[in-house]
Amino acid sequence: MFPGVDKAVEALLRGQESANRLKTVLGQPRTSSVPTEPLFDTVLDSFSVALSLFTNFTSSNPQPHPVARKPSMKTSHGKDGLEHYYIDDSPDPHHNDGFCWRKYGQKKIKTSSHQRCYYRCGYAKERNCNATKRVQQIQESPSVYRTTYVGKHICQVDAFLQPQDDITNCSKMIRFDKLDQTMSESVMPQLVSVEHQAITMEDEGTDQIMNQGCDNNEGLVDDGQLWAYQVPPCSPGNFIFLEDISAFDYNPFHV
DNA sequence: CGTATTTGACCTTG
DNA sequence: CAAGGTCAAATACG
């Protein structure tokens, strides 16, 4: 077959499993309290990973693909209007967000029984990149991990892309200028076509309840700005997720 | 042995 | 003063 086929199959199997679980949950009204959003996430992620692997193989310049995800839960400005953050809830705390992170701390949070992990950009020093993220488990079953991205990636993408990188390495970025049209059309529509569904996520502390929508984030966005599509906090140079990224409020790579 | 992670101490903020 | 965030020495790992 091709390099990475094992990972593609693994991703598809994971998606299949989640789809089956989703079917079971949706088929049993009694279990309607079980959050389905993480299952949707996993299904979408699996397709995205598999598609990226197939696409990489069919192109002469294979590159890893950041996991396509549903839209961000929330973005916001700081008090000075300059600080940005981006919240993403995922069943996978280590899901591929396209960046290389280095852990620099872990702390027990008073308002939660789970510890919070602190990461900064792996190129923070050499490229003076101030991007950080925090990851914390906020829900037990199924587990939901909240990742809060803070700051902007100002490191250049060539720091991330190495020819020998594979999907398991920290350098996981996609070159959209290398992607064919099929890829863009096959992945992106999924990100906005899933019906809106709100779930209530309980957190033991003061974390606000998040209304998770795939194409609608009302109530989540401080400044009336919406993440209409999946836009992880990365889109450096010609490695963009959407053609007109400037339409969005937050683009960590455009300083 | 170099690099990444862990973890207690320290700093900042409200 | 408490809580969250960061630092940096110790430790683990490849």
C-alpha cells in the first residue's frame, strides 16, 4: 500500500468505533444525557486523519495534516483587546493541532479534581514565539479535555515542516497549496455540515458551561465573533486553513 | 549525553 | 493571602 496505511486504518477504525457508539447512544433515548459531541469529534477526526494520509500519499510532497476539527468553542480578546485565546474541547488531550508543544508545568487546580498541564511552543526560545496552551480534563465519562490556546504563533512554518516528519511527530502542518481540490472539498464540508447540537458539559469549578455547536457558537463568543469553520490557532504563511483567513478575528501567525 | 518531562518553588494578580 | 501561571533544578528517557 503506502507509508502510513496503518495509521489511516487505525484512524478509520477509531472513527468506526465512535460511529457505532454514537448510533447506540442516539438509539437509546434513555441515554440522551450522554454527550455525543466528543463522538462526533472522533469520527470527524478519524476521517480527516485518514484522508490526509491518503492525500499525502497521492501527492509528490507528502505532508502531515492537522486534524480537522469542529469549530472552536470560544475565542476572545483580553482586556487590552490584544490578547487572544482559543478554547477547544476534545476527547483526545493530545490531538494533533499542528504544532510542536513543550510541557513546562502542571498544576493542581482548586476548582477541579484534575491537574492542568501547561505547554508552550516548542520554538518559543529560538523563534521568540509566545504561544502557549493549557490542557485540562473537565469531564469524566466520556473524557473531555479542554485545551486553551493563548497567544499567537509567530514562529515560521519552516520550523515545523521537515520532510521526514510523519503524523506522529510534533510537526504536523498542512500545506494547502499542495492539496488538491478533492481534499479541500471532501474535508471542509464535514466541518460545517454536522447538525448543530448543544450539550452541557459539567465542570467542577468555575469553567463556564460550553454550548458546543458545529456551525453556531452563539453564547460563546465574547465579541460577537464566530468561528464559522474549524480554525485551530495556526495558519502561518502559505499554510492556511482557509483561503480568506483574514476574515477571522484570530490568526496567531499574522502579527 | 542531550533532550524532554516532572515537580516544588517562586512570581504575579486580584 | 489564595490561586493560577511560570521557572528551573532534578529526573527520566532515548
